[in-house]
Amino acid sequence: MPSSTKSPIESPIEQSTLARMLETMVPAGADDADLYLQHSESESISLEEGMVKHVSASTHQGIGARVIKGEVSGHAFTDRFETPALMEAARAARAIAEGANSLSPVAVHDTQQTRTLYQPKNPAEAASMPARREMLERLDGLARSIDPRVKQVFASVASSFSNIHIVRMDGAHIHDARPLVRLNISVVVEQDGRRETGSAGGGGRFGLDRMLKGEEAERLTREAVRLALLNLEAIEAPAGPMPVVLGPGWPGILLHEAIGHGLEGDFNRKGTSAFSGKIGEQVATRSVTVVDDGTMPERRGSLNVDDEGTETQRTVLIEDGVLTGYLQDRQNARLMGMEATGNGRRESYAHAVLPRMTNTFMLAGEDRPEDILASLDRGLYAVNFAGGQVDITSGKFVFTTSEAYLVENGKIKAPVKGATLIGNGPDVLTRISMIGNDLQLDPGVGTCGKEGQSVPVGVGLPTIKVDEIIVGGTQA
Amino acid sequence: MNGSQMQEMCLRLVEMGKKRGACDADAVAVCDTSESISVRHGQIESVEREDGRGIGLRAFIEQKNGLAFATASTSDLSDDGLNRLVEQVMTMARISAVDPDAAPPSGADHPEHIDDIDTQADIWSREAAQEAALVCEQAALSFSEDITNSEGAEAGFGTSEIAYASADGFAGGYAKSTAGLGVSVIAGTGSGMQRDYEFDRSHSVQGLRDPKALGQKAAERACRRLGAASITSRKATVVFEPRVAISLLGHLSSAINGRSVIQQRSFLAKHSGQIIFPEWVNIADDPDHPVGLGNRPFDGEGTRTNARTIIEAGRLTGFLTDRYAAGRLGIENTGHARRGLAGDISIGPNNLIWQPGQISVEDMLAEIGDGLLVTEMMGFGVNGVTGDYSRGATGFLIEGGRITKPVQEITIAGNLSDMFASVAAAADDLTWFGTRAAPSIAIANMTIAGQ
């Protein structure tokens, strides 16, 4: 889209006021400073017991002021837009620095953004509330029609639209308008007194009409029912070390936990990551290449610019098994003498910027998925996962299966109950012996938590075989 | 904005809703301010100041076959912002489905009198908070030569005002304050690095543990993890330290949440009145506790809160409810509605307390003989519908009644129904973590998966 067609940036706070805030808050010798102005509107409707009885919306706006000098940062967050409150915030942010202000006046000026990875429109406008309600009722009927054992259906559709304004120390005003939608289906099934649940979800940065029109919603509903019915047959999961084949797509959460967090700039600058100082070292089998890519159109983890106004990019984290890069925000990049990689993110105006992942995935290999499964003598085939977590410092990470099968002699024996898998980040990737040619990205459901902040992310993986990882079932 | 202004704004919003056609409504307003400072390696790392406000409205409308409702919130408290909010709620309520069991807020059992539950006499100055963080981190860094790095120490102080009003004319409010101090340090180097932390939260600065003792404890925790390794898979008794034992209280309160019970999403849905723990186990919920941070005089629907025994001599006394869940389940309203600004009303406990036992932790370990002490857990492997439980763990091997060596890269697994029934002992070391308190808890016969 040619930039000449864009109109001036409309900001909820006038640019002259933003300029006064910067003039007030930036001390002499500051390395960086910015304002982060956010206006978000979100809507959610959900169905249970066949009725859409929960409908809610929220409007949230506020501004975060930040000043950085070396390793020190000052932050102030407020949702009051009256000038005295804004100036008070500006003064609070500069509280880290004594002495004189930077005397130069700031001229806030528009910076045209050339990227359009998603439409700058409120996704809620693309589908009326009654249309959304109708869809959820239809999905409820669909789930119940698939199998009489379906006793409860929970379906929800949520959307948000965030207008983000970043004003840098030099007055550059960067604007990004971010849509995000999400559909969730969860069912409870019952057979002979045994109750089980299954769920599925999807979404991304596009209009709600996409969710309503396409077949994705129906597919997710069938998937939730399939998983729940499968769980009715699930046997106790095994306990102990064994080879595991991970299915494509969402199991990429392995990468997110095992290495992604460990490569975030803050932990590495501070030397607290199990990956600290390992750049250039072989940390994975030679055929493993892992990237973090914030530039994929309409993906949940994508951003035109990160929350510091840096354009997102494709960063190679591991190339042919060798650790090649970190994920950086501006402050950590500056302190480490590296370039910012467009990974500076914050949950909202009221949170600090941290280096975070966008969409993290492993490139496809050459093995056929069926050959990978056939090579498994006795082990676990894990196709779907719930959440995961990592201890950055010890490198230990977990992720929990939501669909997994016991495999013997290359054949699926039986589904097993959800079990947590635990491994060690710096060596799990050295145990990858086969990589499929079937890279898939997740359906748009990832949310990453760090220091109490949640941000949307994506993951992806081809089918892979990990020669040994500890499976935390109950059958020791 | 002070408390009474917030209550007036809530009343006004409820009136605005009624004028636009709501047959019943309630509103909640929240006003928070907080400041925090973090230090690392003896230097200030970050200073944060936040003030935030917001108001939410829930409106019911009458339709042909009953009532429907919607909820919305905004941080724009201007007249325009409030008008837009009311317009939005009314539009949404019209597309919401009629629920024959809808429970509008009017007529709730409101408290007659509201005492100030937390006084805000002692605001922490930035200088004093900074000093506490510095002392805390220094105590951790100088604890041992094995301490090699710091993730920093943080001290913070915040206040929160909550106001509520409903269409029956009730308006009330209360204020809360919280002080917090925490530190996280690293022992060892390279692939042997171990991190651990210690933190404390309280109503007041005076209620916080001594910064120096807190820092030393964090360092001691990190040091004693050095050399941790996996162990072989086995069945064993697992002891949950207080800071991980409180997660068991979380699983229990989710399972006895009236909404989960209605939705058939709880493994305890059919267990009201039944013995689910050994007969010496007692667990309480207290909305007016001198230490707990979850105190409140009324719940998210204006219903007065009451102390309640949740597990009495091993027996589940009932489910936690709000007006809706009580009506649906045909049981009493326990006053556990929770209401934030965003999203819908939910149900949750106030301050949960697992009553401590009589024996010391040392005696408990001696009695157990061989087992595992868990000090940290990872992951979310808990299924609320079935009770299936599988989580990553870190801790220590217990051999011959004593802690022998640090353990990591293992999982512990079982089923919460079995785990609750297999609680073998509770020690006398009751410890508070904000809104939950628990002693060390031993659970027999769990599966440990390791090398």
C-alpha cells in the first residue's frame, strides 16, 4: 500500500501534548525514551447449555511513559488523559535520573508504516452480534449431532482491536492497528459414568467474518468432539524415559519452551539463561533449523512493528544445529552491542517491554511422517498439547499432552491420558533423530506468559522424533 | 477519586442503565495505584508507577420468556465514556439469550455495616522500598560463594479501592493495600546453574518478613539445589512444601466452584457432603482474616461474605456459589461471586486456609522415611474434569527420614481424587501466600517419573 494514500495519524492525545510529555520526561544523557499509547476494544460472547448467555465488552485505554539510561529504566502508566495526569506520569518516568532535562524541544511527527500484515480494522465490525450468536448455536447443534455422548458444549468467540501509538524520543510517531480473533470449542462427553473433555480453538489477525464463513469453525467443533471421545478410551500414560514422536503444528510448543525463552535477550544479557554464551555452539542435530518470524500475514504472533516501533523480522535462532541468534528488544540489544530484532513486546500500556517470541517454528526436513512413526519401537506419539513452562536457568522445561498414543512396533496401540513431558532445553534438540517434511503452524491459539505478562504467539513444527524424553504418566 | 465518589458513580451508572430500559443492574468500580522498584547487583534497575481506574456495568433486560443480560467495562470515565458504556451494554443484552434461571442482583443479602478492613496508614516511600530491596538482594548475594548471579530484588506497594452498587439501592466499598518484597538469585555456573526465589506479601510494610532474612532464604534455596539430578521412576510419598501445597487448594477450589459443578466440569461434582480427605483434614475460607489478602465485606454481587468451613473433618461441606449457582443447584448462596472489570461474573474463594497439623516438618519426614520433597512445580497438567494430575517437579530426595540430595527433571502424577484421599500428614508450618495458606502436606503413593 503506497504511503502517500495514508491520512495523518489520529491519536487520542494530541501530538503537541505528547511532545510536552517527552520534553518533561527525557533527562540529559538518556539512551532511550518512549510513549506507548493504547486504545483497545474487545468483545466476547460465549455459549453454554445451548444458550448464548454471556456477552461482554470492554474498552481500555492508557499510556505508558518510559525512560532508559544504561541498564536502568523508569516507567509510569496511567489511564487518565487529562494534561496534569499525563505530566505527572512523565515526571514519574524520569524519576530514575537526577539533574537537568534534555533541553532540545521535541517535534512529534508521523512515521508512515509501509507494512500491512493484517487489515487495520476492528474484526468485530465484520460480523454482527446476532450472526456470532447464530454461529455458536449452530456449532452447539453440530457437536451434539455428532455423538449422543456429548453432554455439554462450551463455545466462545472473542475479538479485540488495539490501536497502538509509539512515540520515540526523537518524536517519531509510529501507529499500528492490530486485530485479533479467537474461537474456542470445548465439550464434555459421558459414557458409563466416565466424563472426559476435549477442546479445540483457532484464530488470528483477521476479521470475524472469516471465522463465521469458512469451514474452520466446523472443523474445530468436530476436533473437540473427537478428542473428548478419544479420551473416553484413554489408558494410563506410561512413566519414564522413552522415545517420543511429536506430531506437526501445535507441538511446536516444544521449541517455544525448550529453546525460545532461553534465547530472549534479557536472560542472556544477565547471564541467567542455560543458553547464555552458547552462540556459535552446536545445540541441535545438524538438520535442525529454528526461526522466529513476526512477519507472517494474519498470524496470531505477527506484528507490523513490535511495541517499540521496530519492524518485526525473521530471525534465525538455530541454523543447521548451531545457535545463531537472540531475540532482542532495544534496551537489551543496545547493552549487548547487537541489533534489535523486533521482539520488544508488552501486554499493554501498563506493562514493561520485554524481549518475546512472535511465531517460532522449525523448518521442514525430508522424512515422511509415516516413516517416522513406523520407526518407533515402543514410545509415545504425541499429537496435541496443552500448555508448557520452562525454568530458564536450569533449562528444564515441561509440556503436557492432550492427545497422545502409546506406540509399539511402529503401530498405534491406544490413546493415553494427558501426561507432562519433561526435558532439558540445551540437549533435547540434540536428541532429534528424524524431521518430517510436513511443517505445520498451530491454528492460532498460543498465549505466552512471562513475568506476569501475556502476549499472543504462534508455534510450528514438522513431525519429529526425539530419541528420549521423560514421560510423566502414572504407569511406572 | 475517593471511595464515596466511586460509589456515587456506580449508582449513577445503574440509574443510567435503568433509564435506558434495564430492569435490573449493578456496577463495580476499581481504582488502583501502585509503585514498585527493582534493584539488581546493588543498582536500581527499574522504577514503576501506575494508576488505573475503570468501571463496569451489568444490565438485565426483560424479554418474552425471561431475563437476559450483558456486561461491559471501560477505563474512560468521562460522561461520553459512561454513555457509550450504557449504550453498549443495552445493545448486547438484547442479543443475549434468555436464561430462565437468571439471577439479577437486586435483593441480595447485603451487609448492614461495612468496617474499614484495611487501613492505609503506612504507605511505603520509594526510598524505604528501595532500601528494603537493596538489603534483601545484598543478603542473598553475600550468603554464599556459590551465589553467582542475581535476577534482582523488587519491592512494591499498592492500594486498591473497590466500589459496588446495585439497582436495589445498595452501595458499598472497601479499600485494600498490599506491600510486597521478593528476590531471585542464581547459584552455580554453566549447565549447573540453579535459580530460586523468596517473596512475601502483606497488607502492610510492617507485616512483611525481614528483608535480610528473606534474601538469605532465597540464597539458601538456590544453593541447596546445586547438583540436582533426575532419579529413577518409582511410587513414593510426595511432600509438598507450603509454597507448592497452596496449588492443591487451588485445584480444590476450582473443583467445588458451583459453576464448574453446573457445567459438569468438576471431578467433585457428585461429592457434596462426602468424605474426600482423611478425617483429620480441615480447610476453611475466611473473608475477614488478619493476614490474608483476600478479605472483602461483600462479594461481586453485593452479598455479605461469611467464614466457611469447606472441608470439615475430611468431608466436603458443599460448593461455592453466587446467586445464580445457588439457584441452579438449589443450595445456599455462599457469597463467593467474583467480579472484575472485564468479563463476566465468576465464583472464587476469599482466603483459603489448610489448617496445620501438630508435627514438625522434621518429624513428618522421619515418619515418611523414603519419599520426595517437592519445592517447585512446572506446567499445567491438571485436568479439572477427571482430576488427572501430571506436573514437572523439582525438590529433594527423602531417604531414611532425612533430606539427602536435590532432584530435578522429574514429574509427579496421580489423580486428585486419589491424592486427596491419600493425604498422609500435615506439618505445623502454616505459611501464607497472599490469599492462600497451607502447611507442608504429604501425599502417599504418587507416581514419580524420572530417568
